[in-house]
Amino acid sequence: MRLVSTLFLTSALALSACSKKESPPPNAAGSTAAAAPVVAAGGNTCPATGLWAECSILYRLERSGLVPHVDSSATPQEKELTGRPLIMKLGPATLEVYVYPDSGARIADGKKLDRTKFVDALAQQTIARERTLIESANIIGLLTSLNSHQRERVSDALTAGAPQPDKPK
């Protein structure tokens, strides 16, 4: 009998520990939600506006399991691009990201690139060891890496899209 009551008590405790608490009630004021910030490395917040910012790029790469190190002493290889450059090391690889105010500016500036010198993340590199071209919203990324898995991971992280603001309820 004691064994049965111990099992019953254990089962009851396990069920109560696993039960889901109710979500909080909706905002009574009915106000629309502001852009939900993304918490970047070091606890800094980055606004979720639908456009990329330096902090959201770093956050997304970190969340993808990569370890980006900003190289402030490096100079951009693509002199004709006018976006704000962010150059970082990802192990032995180098990633240059050019940030633009909007996608229209990125598209216009991207026309300056000689696309025969680049491949996309899923294309096989040739013996010329082309850099990987990554375009998303308001950024152009140029990755110098021979590791096909790393090329795909970086591309996936950046083409998944910039952090979006919360939709009004």
C-alpha cells in the first residue's frame, strides 16, 4: 500500500511540474508593439527594423554557431562599393559585409560588381577560388573561404533575412 501511495504522489508531482502555465492576458490597452530588439553580443540591443545593422549581422552569425571577430584594421577589397564596410574574420575565412540604407541602394551598388569573379554559396568554386557573393535586403557580403560548409552556413545566416519588427496585434 505504501508503494502505491508513493507512486501516486510521485506521478502527481511530475504532472504538476510538467504542466504548462497559462500565457499572460493580452494588453488591455490594445497598443501596438514596438520593434522587438535583438539582443546582440555583450547584451547590446539592436532594433528589429527589417533592415540589417552591424549588430544584427554579428548576432545572426553568432547564433549560427560562427565566431566572428571584427577586424577594424582591415581595408575592403572592393573599392567600388560605397556601402559601410564591416570586415570580420571567421576562423581562417574573411567576410566583408557592405551595409546600405535600403535595398534599392544595395541593388544599385551591386551592379558595379563583376559577377564573374564570384559564386553563390551553393555553387562549386573553381580553381580560381572565387569569393562567395551573398545579397540580402540592404547588405552585400563577400566571403573568402574554401570551406563549402562554412560558405553555406554564412549564406544561410544572412539570407534568412534581417530581424523583423513585431506585427501589431
